[in-house]
Amino acid sequence: MEIEAHTEAPLISGACQIARTGARAAPFLPMSRAEMDALGWDACDIVLVTGDAYVDHPSFGMAIIGRLLEAQGFRVGIIAQPDWQSAEPFKALGKPRLFFGVTGGNMDSMVNRYTADRRIRSDDAYTPGGEGGKRPDRCTLVYSQRCREAYKDVPIILGGIEASLRRIAHFDYWSEKVRRSVLADAKADLLLYGNAERAVVEVARRLAAGEAPRDLADVRGVALFRRVPEHYVELPADDLDSADEGASRKPGDVVIRLPSYEQVDKDSEAYARANRVLHRESNPGNARPLVQRHGDRDLWLNPPPIPLTTEEMDAVYDLPYARAPHPAYGDAKIPAWDMIRFSVTIMRGCFGGCTFCSITEHEGRIIQSRSEASILQEIEQIRDKTPGFTGVISDIGGPTANMYRMACKDPKVEAACRRPSCVFPGICPNLNTSHDDLIRLYRKVREVKGVKKVLVASGVRYDLAVESPEYVEELVTHHVGGLLKIAPEHTEEGPLDKMMKPGIGTYDRFKAMFDAAAKKAGKKYHLIPYFIAAHPGTTDEDMMNLALWLKKNGFRADQVQTFLPSPMATATAMYHSGVNPLRGVRRGASETVETVKGLRQRRLHKAFLRYHDPENWPVLREALKAMGRADLIGPRPDQLIPAHQPVGTGRPAPRGRRPGTKFTTKGVPIRK
């Protein structure tokens, strides 16, 4: 049966601009048959299944996709956090006419459920009451299987960050193995990766016109299983004995063959090669399709989506969101909603390229910014419609606080660039680092009637901020609430190079500017630096030196972050393979990377960050002695930890430690 959209002209042809329409918008997208009946619907065109509670707000991915499809004339229902033990909850809205759209939610479900030490978290910020356990492990996969059981002939389309980061064969930290593309394990029809507004609209329209999922192989940002067309030229990047990584340019239709799932499963160096090639082919201006063999099938990945224009971004954020949790949750608190209800997203993407971060893999490194008018309109809506607003905007930013409207100075250079970062090892001379647009926006936001304070809680990229003393002064004078969190991540060159982060000297420059601006404004403000323990490329000496720097500068971290290898990140490839994919990967010629894998070693690195905690002193004493640095044990200010242990403190040695085993530094066991 052919399905027609229920409103006219959902997209402007040519530019493919997203239509703006609030006509016939549902108060909330329905989560029950009763709500469908109230809207006069006999069926949904599309049912979205998500691992998060349904909050109708543009900070929640399913709300954006649902409202966007609604604006194109489709009838969209939501199944949020269903009981996955059977297929019955997946039938709650009946059989969708077009497809199920499945996502794990705003976070990868494994990152959401487990700590960096693989311990189950007791809470879930995206669940009413903060209750944990309301989603299964790898919920994109589980939900897809249940959708198939519910209605076996309905197409299933995966999206969201969990699918995006698992679109090819990937290392799974929680099972310590390489898993197939989630598209294969979920037995879904299509996977949409990245910010998929354009793709999901095109897919919906073409399915409504009678096309099959297999016919949609030309949509950007789509992954599916298909044969390589005969007219395509294959560039082999799967031979690790060859220096050819598929980087050459050839005329005509070209596809790059990654090492197969079977290769990357058995050979960690092949995994590093696949990761390197995927990240190199991430610029929408020059990326080629990729193909990766899974058994007897080829997984095909089209180039990434074209970034949205400012007009398109505005259209997305101007959709008629209720800006509240669905009424079905009653008065239950949803922590993630409470955190963002008074915040405003002004941009997407990040060109920093930090190897441990997944923003670039999902949102891309080309900044997509909203207009001032759209941002100011949203702030007025928060003021007028959001209960509990006291005049304070809790955050104005995005993946970073200060990349608003920054871009390459030359679009042709941008389209041809393959650098993984625009700011490492130094700021690219082609990058426009002006903060003028952002400063002007800040000033206009402060002038909105009813707004008393506008805070910046998104991470400030301080290596950019130091390029604009005026921005630092504006930030400190008007947009800091006492403490400003920034992320130098480390002090030592080894780990910083593997993170693609600037040296600690840049932090020192920013701190001097920050302190001067605070003094000028008559404020007593402080910087709170964040650091990562156990990142690839980090030795015990690196962590020791970081701890000494922390003590010298008077920092005592209450919460510390241990490196968590998220799927598809470059640092995860380093962790798994011991090879640096930022350099060429070739058998016998790859650059090796120190990795910290053992739980005991990871806990040691974390203990260095909390050098001031007496619970960590026994393990630090043992490590310092093994490292030949017993001189750092004692009462002097220049020593790291005391020799005396307070009664009732100190962790026992972890279970399972082999007698005689010592800590390792630079991968070599050290013995007395």
C-alpha cells in the first residue's frame, strides 16, 4: 500500500531545506493508542523506539527526529524505554506503515550503563526518577530484534549515537572483543549515521513512495549491505603489507575497501588500519564510500551527511516542541531534563579531533550554527513556557562553548582537507578563530527581557579562547558562575600527543588571562581543570608528574575520569591495537603506543589523580617505590604523599594479584 504524506511540500527542492510548519502538530507525539485515537489516527506511519524517556525537547534526539518527520506530514509515534523481555510492548502503537526507527538514546547504552571499570551504574539520567536498569545492554540491537518479532515485514532503520559509533566492525570494551557492525547483529535494513535529519526525511519520503530500503543506497549517511556495483573502482586498504591505504585519487566512481570484519577481529593492526581510513574519509567534501566484508556480505557506507545550513539548523530547533517530558511520567524527575531545561544549543560539531571523543565521529568537524534570531526566540520560549525559570540560562553552547560560526576561511580548502583536527598540533592558519559573532550573541542574549544571568557550562576550548582576549574578558565578566570547568586532560607531552590536545603551556596562558579578567571584574572565580587517567600513550611517570603538578597548583580533584574506550574512537583503536592510527599503519612499520589495560594499572593511574585521598596512599607508596621514586614519600611540601597512614584508611591490594607482580612503567615490569 502506498502511503502519502499528510501535508504538502515537506522539503524545498534543490537546497533540500527543512520545511518549517507548526500546523497540526500534536501536543506530544503519541505513546499510546488512546493518544492516537485522540488525534484521529488509525495507524502511525513511523514508530520511533528509544532507550531514553520521551522528553519533547530539541536536546533529545528522538524528539528532533519525531517532530521533523511530523513537520513533513508523517504520523509519528514514540515507544520509550519499552520492556524488552517480549515483543508485546513493541506492538503498543500497532503496525507502522513505513518503518520502525530504533535508537539507544542520547548515549551509547553501554556507556550509559557501565563505568570505566565496567561496574553497573546505579542510576540513569535519562530515566524517570533516575532509575537504572530500564534499558538492556546494546539496546539498539535488542530493540531491533523485538521490532522484528512484533512485525516481521516492517523495515527497521537504526540511528542515534549508538548506531553511529557501531556502524562498522568495532572494538567493544565491555566484552573485550571486536563485534560486527550493529547493522549485521540487529538484522536491520538501514543504518543512518551522524546527524541524520536530511537522510531520515529522504528515507521516509522514498519509502512512502513505494521504494524498498535496498533502493536507498544513494542517500548520504546511510549504511546497508549491498554488492559493490560493477562500475566502481575498488581501492584496497585491506592489505597491511602494502603502504597503500586507499588514499590515492582516481577518476570515476571509487570505493575504498576496509579490512574485513574477520581481519580486524583476528588482527588488531588491521583494526587500526580500518580506523585510520574511516577517520580520513570523514570530510563530507571529499569522502568516498567505504566497504567492509562481513562474512559473505559487503557492508557499504556512503559518505557522511552534508552539514546543515544555518537556515536548516533554525528550522530544526524552531519545530513545535512541547519542551517538557511526556505527561505520562507525571511528576517524576528526569535528571537529564532537569539539567538542560534552561540551556540552549547554539551549534553542532567540533573540529578539535580529540582522539578519545566521539563528537567528530557522530556530528562531524564542520561547525553548524544557528542564527541569533532563532537562539533569542528559544530563550524567550524558555522564559515564557518553561516552569521554574528564574531568569538564569544554565548553558549556552554545544559540544564546545566557543566554536560558534567558526569555519575554514576558504571553502575549497575545507572541502579538500583531510586533517583530523583544525587545532592540533597547532591552530591551522586557514581557520577563522574570531569570537566576534559569539561575543555579539552573548550581549544580545543578556538583553532579553527577564534574563538575569547567562552561564556557559559547555567546555571552553581554551586554545581558541587565548586567541581572543576580548572573549575571555566577556566570558569571565558575565558568564561564569564562580567556577569554570575546562579540560587540559594532562600535563605531559606523551599522552597529550595521543589525545591531540595542546600542551599545558596553553592552559597556563588561559589561566593567566582568566585570573586577570576576574581581578579586573572584581570577582573571585576559579578554574576547575579536568584530567584523564590511563589514556593510551600514558606511562606511570606521566601520571606521577601530573600528580606533582596538581599538588604544586593546589588542585584536589573530587571526581576523576578514567579513559573509557568508546566504540570507533581513535584512542580506542590505540587501546585495542597498541598502534597509533594517526600515523600510517603498515605491517612491521606502525608506530606503537603504550596502553594501560590491566584493572590494577588503571586504578593506579586514577589514584595518582587523587593523590590527596588517604585511601590511595598504600597503592601509591608501592608504585613510587617500584618506580625508584621513594623520595616522593614524606611530609615535605615537595613530596607527593606522606609515609604515615591514618588509622582506618587504605585500600587492600586488589584480589587476584600474582605474588611478586609489580607495577609496570612503559610496559616493562619493574622489580626491586
